[in-house]
Amino acid sequence: MKDLSKVNRYQLDGTPIGSIPWPASSRNVTNGTMDFIGITVIFRYDWKSGTLLSLGPFLSDQSFYIRLEPQSY
């Protein structure tokens, strides 16, 4: 389950959208504990022509989560 208090949002060019509620300095990456980082990509394609135009835009999203490795042992 996603903890919305730890969701950072960015534009495609890397600039933050709003505040950064989960800065890198607050992540727990010591030995014996773990944090995860994830990315969600949301894609929308508006058809230019053809029979698929009547179906509306193509919407897709994908999420990935990766465990952050310990930085100290």
C-alpha cells in the first residue's frame, strides 16, 4: 500500500511538483532495516486518425518498486 506522505512527484525534466515530502536524507537504509523506492509511469496517447479514434485515448500505467540497499553495515 502506498504511503501518500512519502510520495515525491516530478515533471519529465526532473523539477519537483510541489513540496518533497520524502527527501533522500530521511530514508532508512541502515543494515537490518529497509526502505523501498518506487516509480509509477502514467501514459496517455490520443489517437490521430483511424478506427481506434472512436475508442477514446489509450491509457496505460505501470509501477515498479525496488528495495534500497543498506548504505552502512
